[in-house]
Amino acid sequence: MRKGFTLVEVLAVMIILGILIVLTIPAYTSIFSGIKRNNLESKITEINAAAKKYGNTFKDDIKNAGSACVTVTIAELIEKGQLISDYDNDAAIINPTDNTKLKGDIKLCYCTEAFDIEAYYTTEFDVNKVYHRGDVVVYDGKLYKPNQTFNKSALIRKDDKYKTYSEKQFIASYFEEVKC
């Protein structure tokens, strides 16, 4: 009766475990990316709620701005006590997807249909960024939401025609204007 394992058996087990690890790493990466994206969406929801609450304090000024929206920064909301900063010495909120400061602004718009203010955390449109449903971008002074996940590189991998698309063509094809 033999005791222990042979070198071949141990190597076979190690190879099988190595293959299993290699196969599961992408799944974990995908899960963690989704968690980070959900955290970002939560922060943006919190920012929009704080901005809306802050905007209600000067609703008439926003209403009288006409069709234009009033821009508020994250730093303003922190200074006014509507948000708590993620940093000790800086009025900023951390983006959980890349651990940098959120760089967007909040647009407060008066919606005549609802007779209320809507708040939108926005960033300037950058054709090279990935946008998800729920994101709001500013392009040519207007607010847009993507119809679906927008990723220029993925589109170009599918079809070379997208290499010649202008920003305006991408906006027209993959985004819809935000209406209150």
C-alpha cells in the first residue's frame, strides 16, 4: 500500500486548479465592475436628491431662468451642507469606479409639466468614454441620455463605418434628449 501522491498526480491537480483560477478571474472582475458601477449610480442618485432639495430653496429663480437649467457644483452642495465630502480637506465626492473625484456638475431644471425641479448629474460628452443608461451628458448646451450602453470602441470593432462618425452623429444615433 503506497503513502502520499506521486509527482504526476500533484502536478495534474495543480494544473487543473490553475485552469479553474484562470477561468474564474474574468467572472470576478465583471462582478466587481458591476458593484462599482452600482455604487456610482447610488452616489449620483444621492447627489441628485441633495441638489433637488437645495434647488427647492430657490425654485422661483430656476423657474424664471426659462428653458435653461441652473448649474450647481458638488462643492456648492457640500458647502451648503446638502452633501458630505468624501475627503477631509476638499469638497469632493469619490467616483467608486476609478477612485478619482467626480468631475461633473448638476443641472437643476424647472419642469413645467410636473411644476417641480429635476436634478441631473451631468458630464460633458466625450465620444471616447463609455456611457450607461441613466447617465446624462451635456452636448451643444442640451442634456442627453444614452438609449443603451454607448461604447465607441465596441461599435468600431463591430463595424468600421463608426470610425467616420462625428460626435453629432453618435448623439443622434445613440442618445435621446432629456425632457422633463
